[in-house]
Amino acid sequence: MGTLIYLIGPSGSGKDSLLQAARPALEAQGCHIVRRVITRSAEAVGEEAEAVSPEQFDRMEAVGAFAMSWRANGLAYGIPVQINDWLAAGHDVLVNGSRAYLPEARRRYPNMLAILLMVDPAVLRQRLLARGRESVAEIDARLARNGQFQPEGDEDQSLHLLDNSSHFERTVAELLDLIAQQRR
Ligand SMILES: Nc1ncnc2c1ncn2[C@@H]1O[C@H](COP(=O)(O)OP(=O)(O)O)[C@@H](O)[C@H]1O
Ligand SMILES: O=P(O)(O)OC[C@H]1O[C@H](OP(=O)(O)OP(=O)(O)O)[C@H](O)[C@@H]1O
């Protein structure tokens, strides 16, 4: 079996950038980086997700198209069921996950590698504004959502913390190290 790598962190912490930057190195090792299905318009700036309507999403969910799915920020997100074939074939699979969904993801994939990306809160809002994908009201709602999650107080030893407050290239290298360590 391959390992599910479940990357989580606040909106704007750098999950998508990190995933794209690490892509060549990871794909060279046979690791699949998952393209999510999201009810976000295809024109939206950001990751190359498959954009579907809410109705299409519900239909896909009903017929078992997703290995995992959740709703947050007014959107629905699905991880294609094909990841189970990749894992069974011995490939690692990296997904951009949800903190709220972490307990369910762990139930489904007990051996997964969960990585929490963290950014200094003062830096986070600036990054979201600079990214320019959401309105200021949506950005504030996303920041407010972070109050639900208390990473510092997290006693979950199996959650790996990765700081992305400063040098991006260093974060990329640390992510690749973490993944290499769990292979050993
Ligand atoms: N270490 C970093 N230093 C400066 N800017 C960063 C860093 N990491 C990510 N960013 C920028 O922050 C913004 C949010 O990153 P993104 O990857 O979209 O986050 P997420 O997918 O977690 O919401 C993007 O504009 C990205 O270019
Ligand atoms: O439970 P949470 O950890 O808050 O996560 C909720 C959702 O928000 C993020 O997606 P999205 O790509 O829409 O947001 P982001 O790029 O702004 O992180 C993340 O990948 C989850 O799908």
C-alpha cells in the first residue's frame, strides 16, 4: 500500500503553492498529486481543480465518485475515488485536505501522514489579500474559521507541523524531507 499524505492548514497558508512546487520531485517518485473536484467556478484563480456545479457534485457523491468529500467555505470538495487504486498499487497520494475533516480522513486512512501547514496570523491575512481570489468579507470569514482549530494545543503527536511563515523554498524542502522520512 502507498501512503496518503494529507496536507492541511488555514486558507492562504500555502497548501496549493507547496503542492505545485513539490510536484516534479514527488511525481518523479511515483507520488500522485490529487486534482480535487470543487464547486468553484473554473475561472477562479488558484489550483487546477475540476469545477462542477453543486448539482453535479451531489450526483457524483451519490454514485460513489469520491473517496472523501466535505463542505466548507460555502463550497463542496471531493477527492476522486481513483486514489484508492493508486494507493493499492503502492503509490503515495498527496491531497489538499480539510482540518475539519481530519478525524474522518484518519478513520478512512489510519496510516496516513497528516501535515499541518502553519503561518503567522499577521502574515496570513496579507497573503490572502494579495492572492486576490476572495472578497475581503470572504477572507475575514476564512480567518474567523481558524478560531475553531488550535494547532499549538494539539496533543496529536501524529500531526506533523510545518511552518510556512517565511522562506517558501525551505518549506518545500521540509515537505519533501517529511515524505522521504515516512518512506524509510
Ligand atoms: N512562503 C511564502 N512566502 C510568501 N508568499 C507565500 C508563501 N507561501 C505561499 N505564498 C503565497 O500566499 C498565497 C496563498 O497561498 P496558496 O498556496 O494559495 O494557499 P492555500 O492553498 O493554503 O490557500 C499565494 O498568493 C502564494 O503565492
Ligand atoms: O477545514 P479547513 O481546514 O478550514 O479546510 C476547508 C477547505 O478550505 C481549503 O480549501 P480551498 O482550496 O478552498 O481554500 P484555500 O485555498 O483558501 O485554502 C481546504 O483545502 C479545504 O478544502
